Amino acid sequence: MESNRGEMVSLKGKDIVTIGDLSEEEILTVLDMARTMIPIARGQKKSRALEGKVLASLFFEPSTRTRLSFETAMHRLGGSVITMSGTEGTSLIKGETLSDTIRMADVYSDVIALRHPREGAARLSAGFARNPVINGGDGAGQHPTQTLLDLFTIREELGDISKQHVTIVGDLKYGRTTHSLSLALARLGASTSLVAPDIIQMPKHIVADLRSMGADIHVTSDLKGEVERSDVIYMTRIQKERFLEEEEYRKVAGAYRLDLSLLESAKKRMIIMHPLPRVDEISPELDNTPHAKYFVQAFNGVPVRMAILKLVMGV
């Protein structure tokens, strides 16, 4: 979905907990501003837009790209970061509640980026903080900033989002990135295939939501059958840490692997995306092909999160 709009809408003071917290116009505002942030994200230009502002980076669960890109985004805009990675060395191991931790971080900062293993923790935290809370992933819930950078990548690489067919593959039951992305694509008019084994297929309530929105979706376990019509193949890792039973994980581990032979029928402009980290679901032989955009996608987390930070702080 292209945008050549003039004045941007305001997101000042807004919490971003799910992609549903943003209107279509607000989503496009983030994508538009992110495009202007690229030279700053690359270090080609300098900005002091957030000088004097502080980001509290609170990651109760392991993260590489999300945490580092939020912190890089803040530094690139001239701001400062206070960070917590895990619970070791914090008052949480003494029994401090999430509410007290959030209230303290809120006092010390102007915006909070939060990742937590429990679904719903971001929404709860937003109720405790006076400053904006940005959800960096909550359990098997949602990951709205990942969705925004995914949408940005699709639009920058292929153009109008509404004209694309996106095939989402892998762990659709536990994958918070897939939950947010499928809902956003439906809202923006893209068609979607949901490819997964039955036991980790997209939750029924999300499929119901997609259909109630009038989305053009196809639910299947056959990846090969979806390649030819795909403009985007969005691969995801089967997340061993989300399974309660080892036996359930073993049933689906390695269910899908994208390699050159599988792409024989693919469109020339088709792009492959992945929220990373990957295990073995994308063959390394694809890394140097024109299809591979997952490392570009990872970089795009910086300009998109720069845009989000500027917008929610009204700068």
C-alpha cells in the first residue's frame, strides 16, 4: 500500500501493544517516517532528535535483533538507553513484582520497550506506566514492531502491500510474529497462505478474526503447492522452547526447509523473509540469491524503531 500523504498523524504518548492498537493511517505514518530514517540508521546522517530522552529497554526474555535494534535506534537519534536483559542482578530475583519494576523504569525514562515471556504482560505494563510502552514480544502473543518492519520490508521491496500474496510458513501456533503479521496483512488488503502442520497451524480464533475481516486466506500444510503464486515467503522457526512436550516438538521439527530445488517455480521477484534466528528452515545456499531479504529485513528494524520512538515521543 503506497502512501504519498502530507502531514503525518500523531502517535504522541501512544502505547503499542498489538498491531490492532494502530489504525491503517498510523501504520502508514510509521512506514513513511521509517523511509526518512534510513540514512540516519546507516550512519550517513546524524540526528539529535531524541537528545535528552531515555529509553528503558526491559527484556525479561532473550533477544538479539529486537533489543539491539531498539537500542541502536535510540542512540542513532541522540538519546540514551538504560537496559535490563534477563533478571539476574535485578530486584526481580528478590521477588519484586512486574508492576513495581515497570513503575520504577517509568520514573527513570521517557519510553519503555518491553519483552516478556508471559502473554498479556505488555498490556498489563502499559497500565502501570505513564510513558509509552512498546511491546517487543510477549510470550506467544504479539510482536507489533516486528510486524511494522515486515510491512516496511515488503513495501520497500515490492511496492503496494495490497497487491502481494504472502505465504507464512512454520510455527503459526506459537509464533507471535505470525499472529501480528497475518492480521496486519488482512487489514492492508494482501492475500495470505498459512502453511503449517495441523498441530502448529494458526490458532482458530485468529483464523476466525481474519475471515471476519474478509481476508483472502488459504490454510494448508503444503508449502510446495504455494511457492508458484507467492510474492513473499515468510519462513519461521519451529520454536522448541514454546512446546510443553518434547514429543510434540519432535513431530514437527524440520517440517519445512526452503532450498533452491523448491524455488524452481517461484516468481523472479519473489522475496524470502524470516524474523530470525533461523535453524535449518532456510538453506544457506539461498543467502546470496536475489530472493533472500531476511538480512535486509533485520536492518529495517532500526529505521522502523527509530520512527516508532520519534512518533510516540512526539518529536
